[in-house]
Amino acid sequence: MSPRARAWWGFLAASLIGTLGGLIGLGGAEFRLPVLVGFFHLPSLEAVILNKAVSLVVVTAALIFRAEAVPFDQLLPHLDVAVNLLAGSLLGAWWAAGHAIKMSRQLLNRIIMVLLIGLALLMLSEAIFEFNNGGTPLIDAGPIRFIVGLAAGLSIGMVAALLGVAGGELLIPTIVLLYGLDIKLAGSLSLMVSLPTVIVGFARYSSSNAFAVLRQERLLFRWMVAGSILGAGIGGLLLGIVPQRVLITLLGVILLISAVKTFQHAP
């Protein structure tokens, strides 16, 4: 496939993924990863790095776009939530990215497959139990909640680094359930946590030889960024047309199947 054809297919795939992700409030990075490996035949580590680079741009754009819907002054009273999760996620992202560079590709493929299956099951459970409305926090404010938030952030940072995702699919339910905040605030706070987490993981990967993929696939990268941002915008405009519960179920099943099919025999 020529570089121009790869760029076109990358734009098309990223636009579709971004639209579907935008309909449920996610960036779609977990769906981009199987496409990068299965369709564009990138090795897993290179795919993770490219996916993380796209996620970095998309998260930055999303944070700017959401500033109008959820102004920063509404987030200020809840900065402690972001700081609590960040304290763990930055460490988790740095540690996981460092280990991903050193581990065998076969082991990395297996870990990625397990994590994607876990995310798919999380999406399906969210569709079944609909735990997307804020209310009473799971744990009252205090040292115990801080420790639990730290542990949650650590785990989310590790997952984000290993998959090249922003982590919103894990951060939003965590913020809603653990801290009792509504879904709208949770979405913006998750972006505030995601951006530094992605940057830390990205910086850690820069020491790997696989980082050269950004130079080798720069055309694909640019067009996937453009498609992802366009798709997220379209998804936001189409919000509510498809019942969210049905859509999350469908995407959960697609992610489950694509994770197994792609990473069982990844290059």
C-alpha cells in the first residue's frame, strides 16, 4: 500500500472511530490500536507509540473544545480529584512505558490483548448497569479515598501507557463512582488527568528505537490526527441519535472481537 493510500485509509478509519467514540464521549484510541496493528501491520510497540502521539493531539484539542461547555472555573473546586489521580497515573505511565520498551513483543501483544478485553468488558458492564450518573461518592473524603484514588490512578496510568490511550474509558467511571461527580464534570477532569499522563508516557517512549515510527509514518500520523478530530466533532453533533446503551454494547463487542483477532497473531 502506497503512503498516500495509507494516509487516506488512516483518515477514513480515524474519522469513523472518532465519530463512534464522540457519540459516547471517548477519543477512540482503544479502537485505533487494533487498526494500526491489524490493518496497517505495525508492530505492537510502534503502534502503541503512534497511537499515543495521536491521543496527545486529540486530548489537547478535546480539552480546548470542552472549555466552552464546562468552563475551568467549574473545575477549580474539584482540582483535588485531578491531583489525587495524577499522583498515581504519572508514576504508572512512566513505569509501564519503561517496561514496555524492554519486554518481548510476544509478551507485549498478550498484555495488550488482555487489557483491551478488559476495556471491552468494562464497556459492556457499563451498558448493563448504567453507572454513569454522579451521586453519593463510594468513599467519603479523607486519607482512605486518597489512597484508593492513588492506586486507581497508578493502574490507569499503566494501562494508558501500554495501550497508547488517554485513559478516559477508565478515568470517567472512576471519577463518577469514587468521587460522586456527574458525568459532565468527570469528562473534563479526566482530560486534565489524561493530558499530563499521555505526555509522561510519550516522553518515556522517546528513548526507544521504535520511536522512529513517528518519522517513518508521519503522513499516516497527520491524517489520523485530522480524522480523529473531525470524527470527534461529528460524534458530538450526532450525540443522542443512537441510544448510548445500544452503542456502548455494540462497541464493546467490536472491541472484544478485534482485540482477540488482532493480537493473537500480531506481527
